Amino acid sequence: MLSDTLSFPVNANAVWYFIIIITIVRYFYLHYTHPLSEFRGPILASYTEFWGVWNAWRKSDPLWLVDLHKRYGDVIRLAPNVLSFSQPEAIKEIYLSGFHKVRKLLSQAV
């Protein structure tokens, strides 16, 4: 049979070990060596974006982000690639770096 010639034995434990090792390596990369790892925030936020969705859905308090800023500071990490800034002065520093259209709009507004 064709299926017998194409099949190969896969050890189920080896697959689980591989998944666990990849998960651990990804955790250490995102939490310790990622470019945004210097910014504080909830531990799960450095690993997955699902944390923010779950937290927003679970909490009835709409000010949960304000509470996080009180706990962690002006700049917090909400997901592996997402930062939240609590100071409005940061807008110029963030967006004036390379966005020419935003630079033009902000210079007209200020």
C-alpha cells in the first residue's frame, strides 16, 4: 500500500518534548532577549497578546490600563511587540522619528 511506504514511525513523546523545548526557548527569547524586554509589564504580556484580550474581557473596570501604569510606570509592555505610554509628551518622540506625514500634522497642531 502507498500509505505504508509513506508512513514513518513518530514517537509521540518526542513530539511533546519538541513542543515543550520550543515553548521554553520562545519564552526566554521574548522575556529576556527581545528588543522590548527592557520594558516592564505583566509576565504573560511579554509572551502572548492573548493576555491583554483576556484581561480586558475578564475585568469590568475600564481603567485596568491605568492601574497597570500605576504599578509598572510610564511605559509598559502589553504584548510581545506592544508598548503603552501614559505620558502625552511621548507622542512627539515616538512619531516624529520617521513618519513624515505624522511629523507634518503634529507640527501644524503644536
